[in-house]
Amino acid sequence: MSSVKLHPMKEVKIIIEGEHLRFVTDVLDRIKASGYTIFSSISGKGHGGFHEGHMMFNDTSSLQMVLTVVPEEKLDPILSGLKPFLERHSGSLFVLDACVLRPDHFDPADS
Amino acid sequence: MSSVKLHPMKEVKIIIEGEHLRFVTDVLDRIKASGYTIFSSISGKGHGGFHEGHMMFNDTSSLQMVLTVVPEEKLDPILSGLKPFLERHSGSLFVLDACVLRPDHFDPADS
Amino acid sequence: MSSVKLHPMKEVKIIIEGEHLRFVTDVLDRIKASGYTIFSSISGKGHGGFHEGHMMFNDTSSLQMVLTVVPEEKLDPILSGLKPFLERHSGSLFVLDACVLRPDHFDPADS
């Protein structure tokens, strides 16, 4: 048992082509996700044909990953906001259980 | 409860020296992991003596992280395919529970 | 069921401004975390006012993410070592359950 209290949250990772980054962060802003981190030196080989066959490992320009951690009640709005987009475009979304030290930092004053 | 249905998968992260990247992605291709993302602006201090002592933080050339998300039945082939390699070389492999929106995107037609 | 045995650990991710990277890695070194990986091509929008409003997506200089995986008994020392720091500075810390192939690589000889 840890003596430092941890609070359960949801970690959401969204991998999209760089041109769609703003769409994703706008959804997060609208839902008032408290913050997010963007990983830009990434490349990949995806399902559904984007970067078919052997990828160009040097072609890192087109992919970005957005990482955010939110209270569980914000997960559904994020998924609902991004699902139609992910059905039309390349991209992936993963949800994991995570814990944080300071839940107040992930739940802005609006809620 | 989320009203958007999520499907349980396994997230696998493999951190290796850059020269071994192709070996890892070849294993993933063979097992028909549906996709993966490669993180290249990373550096690290490892167990087992690779980058002994205080690392050179600017020396990011040698490490890469491969992230993939697969159905549970593909986890064992990936682990079996990479374990002998990881016993001979520097590197780390982590497995986490993750959920995805679209399980069909992670389970290509071969299976 | 996987036939390759996996061992439960804790994945800790710490996102901090670049100038504080050394503080975080010093805590990990002191606790004898066996290794860590540093992600440097990241940017972000945080809670609490750091990068207020719409972030500068090109301003990637200031953020770094440290990823480490440790046995559960090292989690509390890490959290205790970083909590006061994270209360005074911008930054986030997430803890997730992870599994590894080789627990000995994450539990150096000191313990």
C-alpha cells in the first residue's frame, strides 16, 4: 500500500495525422480537459492503409500523439466528440486506467 | 458508465536501441499487429549498463520506442518473438491494459 | 492466457518543464529506479496556467516527459520524493499498472 494517496482517472491517447491536431485539441478544449501533451517526433504504420507497406521511418512529419488524463465523467464526451472524426479519418484512440496525485488539477472549475 | 462502447486490448511498448528497430517492427509485421507508432526523440538511462552512469541527455540518436495495441491473443506471439532478442540486447518491454473504440482496426482480416 | 510469464509493475510518467528534468531524474536515481526514458519532442497545454490559452505548438523546448517502470514498493518513495516539487511547480504525474517480462531488470541489486 502506498501512503501517498492516488486518484483514479482515465488516460486517453489519440494518434492522428498532424493536419488534424487542431480538431482533436479543440474537442479537448471544449470538454475542458484540463491539459494535454503533444508528441511530435513520431511516425507509424497504421491499419486501414495509411502508410501502406513498409513505412518511411524518416517521414515523421505527419503523425502526432495527443495524451490527456481526465476524470472518468469526461471520457464519454471526449469519445463522443472524436468518434465520428475517427470513423472518417486515419487515427487511433486508446483509453487506459491511470492514477494521479492531484485530482483538482484535472477537474477545472467548470465542473 | 460510458455510453460509447470500448473494447479491451493490450498496449505493448518496446524501447530499444535504434539499430534494432527493424527487428522489432518485423516481428510485429509477421504477427500482423495492425499498426504501430515509433517515438524517436527519446533518450534514456537503462538497467544492465546501457548508458551507464549519467546519461548524455543530448544523445537521443540511439533509442526508439515502438507502441502497438493488439488483441490479447496476439500478445503471446509478440512476447515469444521478442523475448530471446531482449535477453541478448538492451531494451525494455511493457504491457498495459488498454481499450479502443474500434476493435476491427486492430484485428486484420488474417485472423 | 499468455504462456510467457509477465510480472506486475508500476509505470510512472512525469511531465515537467525542461529546466526541472534533472530534479526528477535525481529523485529516480536516488530511489534506484532501474532506468527511465525521456521524451523531448513534446509540447502541451497544462492546468494551472502554464501555457495559458492556446498553446504555441512550435514551442516544444520547455516540456519533457520522463517514463519509468518500477516495482510497486518503489512507487511510494518516488511519489513522496516528487510530490512537494509538483506542488510548487508546473507538471503532472500519472501512475499506471504495467507488466514486464524481466522483473530482475527493474529491481537492482540494492533491494
